[in-house]
Amino acid sequence: MTLPNASFRHANAQQLALALTAARRHTLALFDCYAQAGYDLVSRVPQVPEITPPLWQLGNIAWFAEWFIMREAPSSHPADALYNGLLTRGDDLFDANLVAHRARWNLDLPATGAVRMYAREVLDRVLDKLSRAANLDSALYPYRLALAHEDLCGETMLAGLQWLGVDLPAGLLERGPVPASGGQIAFPGGSIALGSRLDAGFAFDNECPPQACYVPPFAIDSAPVSNAQFADFVLDGGYQNRQFWSVAGSAWLMRQERSSPLYWQRDARQWRTRRFGQPAILPPHQAVRHVNLYEAQAYCAWIGRRLATEAEWEYAATSGHPLFQWGQVWEWTATPFEPYPGFVPGAWREYSAPWFMHHQVLRGASFATPARLVAPQMRAFQDPERVHGFTGLRTCSW
């Protein structure tokens, strides 16, 4: 009945009801962290790309579920909803397609209590409707989509709390330490079906249709690069030596004047960091995170290796090899984010298509990703310059 480590992609109606309730409980716990730090007031939220006003985010999460489930919209096109919403101006306020990121600070949003009440009302109606839904993939698709959206927003909210330095209660802290790397794994290569089938319960549109793909032999790290390994690169002058950096990476580095990963600080004896506002000694064996694509590429150049392609990563992750460890951080790949041949936008039309050709593929998951969302076929994606997410890397070679 519960989904402790099971994918939401095949969840039945009862399982989805439990998962949707758990996701909302998590969302509200994160929102309360923002509120206790005063960030439920939009005027106090910094206007930066790394943050979305949490009050707007909560309203958007509720609006998204209402749009696809209660209003039975077949797509995210503004004219597609079959029914009116609970809020008179809900579409104008909370539709991400209509409200650009920079405009979210300038809206006349309802008070915090009213947004929370709206979110509660939407969830109650969603659960009531779900209790009468047929256990068919077509009938459950909107619920799975709303759950995926809320889980994705939750990870974004956690990254925002880290960026702002807001403390988390014990129940929201990250999972335990990651085992040390076990070295390299050599794979013989072969053919795989990259991606997900269209009838696979639920699939994100950028995973479809599946692609027959031949992967040549390769060797890949058994675990992501650790803080200790990345610290060797830093101490060896990796950020100062431009031979390790691409042209785009060098340009980014000059704008940032960065000499180590985000949140790292060096004292006389050791590296320190800041985790959700709390100072800590940098855990040496934990996967490095908050590095962007250019930092990942520079590390690979320094060590004489490269990033894996997404096909190599998926091959390794689906191989069943007992030493291949993943799920600690999202991992940069060498693959630009492009559509698979035959791509068709899903109901959430803006999920993937606007970012093709501009972003880079990430694979895996992070400690902040709900277990039900984790799948080796999932293609996350990010701007190559962004560092605020829980992103790391592993290296590969032919």
C-alpha cells in the first residue's frame, strides 16, 4: 500500500492517495521553514534566479493539481481547462506559463492563510475524486503527473532553503553518508533501449519514445566524485589553471571569481561548508555537490578522464552491477539536452521543450529526491552555469 521505495509510475489509486498526501505534508513542512525565517512574505525573498517566492510556489503546486485533475485540462495550454478554478484569478497568479519568474515578486498574491486554504481545498477534492477513479493508466495519469510536479518542486524548494541558509528540522535533513568509491567498473558495451515506453504507466515526455542505442565499451566510476577527490583538484590549482577549462567555462569562472565549489571555505586545517545555514566540516567521502557543468568538465580534464554520455550512464545504472552506486547527487553527463527522435510534448507541454538545446542532461537523483521519483531512465536537465542544485559528477573513459 505504501510507496517507501516503489516508483509512482505504476502506483494504483490507493497508493497515489497516500503519496499525494505525503508529498503535500513535505511541501508544507518546507514552506513552514521559509515562513519561520520570514520568507513567506514575498517582499523579503531575494529577487534572484536561484529562488522562487515560496508563497507563489505553494499556490502553483495547488494550481497545477487543480488544472490537470479537477479542471480536467488535457494539456497545459491556457485555453484547455474544461472547468473554472476555485480562485477567480488563479490562472493569472499561479500559471507558470503566464507568470514569468521575474514577475512573481510583483503579483498581488492572497495572504499566506488563504493560499494554504486553497492548497488544502484542492488536495481534498483531488483525493475525493481519486477515490472514485478507475485503476487504469489513462485515468491515473493526471494524478501521477501532479505528484511528479509536486515532488520536483519540493527538491527546488530544498535547494532554495540551502541557498538562503535556512535551518531544517531534523526530520527534513538529508540521508546518511555515502560509501567510498570502489574504483572503476569496466563494461563491455552493447545495445540498450534508451528511455521509457509510451505505455510504461507514466513517463516524462523527454524519455520517449525509447531509442535503440549501441554503447561501445567503457569504464566508469563506481560512485560519484567525492568531496575529498574534488578537493585535490582545488588544492592543485584547478580553478586557476585555464588549460582545464572550456571557453565557456573560463568565461563563467572570470565572472564568478570562484576558486572552489559553492559553500566551500578553507581554514588553516580543513575544508568547511554550510549546510542549510549550519557550519560543518566538509564530509570527505560524500559526493561533491553544487558544482556546475563547467566545474565538472574541468575536474575531468584535470584527472584525464571525461563525463559519461547519458547512454553510458543509463547502461551502467540498468546493468544490475552491484558496485554501481547512484542517487546521492544528480550527475552531469556529456550529453546536451535534446529530444529523442520522435519526441511528442506531453500534457505538461512546457516541462521539456523550452529547454532543449540550451540545457545539459543530468542523470541519477539526489538525497532530496523522493524515492518514488527515482528511476534510471529519468532525464533531469539544467543550465550549464547553475550551481545551486544538488549536482555532482562521476568520470568515465573509453
